[in-house]
Amino acid sequence: MAEAERWNNHTHKVLSLGEDAVLSMVNMETGARGFLVAGDEAFLDPWKAGMASFDKTWAELKTLTADNPEQQKRLDQMKSRHDEFEAVAAHFIKLRRDIKSGSGSMEQLVAEFTKGRDKAAMDGFRATHKEFMDAEGALLVVRAAQAEDTRATRTAVLLGGLALAILVAGGLGLLLSRSVLGQLGGEPAAAAEVANRIAEGRLDTHVAVKPGDTTSLMFAMQRMTASLRDVVGTIRAGVDSVSTASSQIASGNQDLSSRTEQQSSNLQQTAASMEELTSTVRQSAENARRPASSPPAPATRRPRAATWSAKWSPRWTRSVPRARRWPRSSA
């Protein structure tokens, strides 16, 4: 595309320089004829400028068309016609100067002018110039068509590339979507809903898993919910066991407390019985030491203690009070 555009611009530049070349020739012709009529050197300014610009333009045209032999020949012919016209016009200018200086006559100038050599040279230049411009115009049409074809090809390539890019992007998107869905094991919205339900503690949530799926996120969440249910069941069983054991421990503690209170009461009763037994033994010992004539001192006992003693003391303690009934001494 860039190459076609370059050649297209190249042809436009050659055409523009071709117009400059013919304009230089016209300026030379205008300046020369103006001087021939007026005899004033100021009319030769276009002549001088035309000669300088033509040489520069022609050299540049030769460089630009170096790849085109036909145009090179035409340029050589144009240069030949230019040189011919320049020589004829220079001769006319000399004759006009001779007339001005008095060394020539107007009749001689008119005779030379009527030969039409300047016109023939100029007409030959214009004809060759037209061939040159027509050839460049034809090249411009061809190169413009090539540039247009190149632009059309580029447009088609761009559109084809865009379509291909869209297809590739769509295919990649589809593959990526399938990959993501395969990793999730379902739609993202369904996976998010299951995750939210599990986060809310709803372990009875049904997690739909495709047949044969053992690697997706949904399968992992299914295993997680099953494991969580097992863990919660184990914890609940443990809690129930702890609760039952706590109840049993509380019942045992209550029974132990009741037995402890009963044992304490029994110990108090035993202490009272031991105190009464000690008092009875002491009294019996005193009675045994007294003389036979002295009446035995009545034994004092506590009715309540005796009652408890009679109830809880061993049998040998119950026979002790019978010593009081021993026969008194006759002394």
C-alpha cells in the first residue's frame, strides 16, 4: 500500500514539473516578443527567468523519470526544441538590439521573424510536452488504479482480519467460559447461591453435581457439606453424651450428699451413745468402789441419749444398765 501511494505521488510530482517546464517556455516566448516589439530591456526579465527555471525543472524531470526510458527520450526531445527556440529567440533579440543601436534594420528582423522558426520550435516543444504529459497521465491512471486495488485489498484484509479476530476472540471466550464452568461445576450464580446457603448454616442444601465430576468446585462443596454434617452430628452426639453424663453426675452428687448427711447424723448418734456408755461405766465403777452399806447413787441419764443409744448402740451396751439391779449388800 505504501509503495503504491509513493508511486502515485511520484507521478503527480512529474506532472506538476511538466507544467512548470511549459510555463518556463511561455515566459521565454513572452519576454522575447515583448522585447522585439518595445525594444525595452525590462521586457527580457520573463525571458531570463524562464531560461533559469526551465534548466532546473528539466534536470529534476530527468532524475524523476530515470526508470522510464520513453519519458527520458521525450525529455531529450523537449530539451532539443527548447534549445532551438532559445537560439532563434536569441537571434531575434540580437537583431532588435542592432536596430536600437542603429546597426540593423527592422526589415531584416521582420524577414527573419516571418520565417516562423521560433513558432516551429515552440510548436515542436508543445507537441513533445503533450506526449510527455499524456504518458504521465496514463501512468497516473494505472498507478491510481493500483493504489485503489491496494486500498481495496487492504480494506478486505483488515475486514477479514477483524472477522478472524472476532472469531478467535469468540472461540477463546467460549473455551474460557467452558473452562471456568468446568472448574466451577455449574453456573457461577448457582455456585454463589450454594456457598451463601452453606455460610448461613443450611447444611441440608442440595449441591447438584454433574455425573463423573470429581474435580469441580461444586463437587468440593458437596463433600464439604457432607463432612460438615458428619462433624455436626458427631458434635451433637458428644453434646448429648456430655449432657447425660452431667445428669448422672448431678444425681450421684445429690445421692452422695444425702448419704453424707445420714452418715453425719449417725456419727452424732454414735458419739452420744459413747458419751452415755462412758457415763454409765463411770457410774458402775463408782458403785463398785462404794461400801456395801452405802446405797448406790442413782444413775443419771439423758432420756433422749438413752433412746438414741437403745436404738443405735450394740447389744452389749444395752445390757449394761442391768447392773443397777444387783442386790444390795446386807451391810
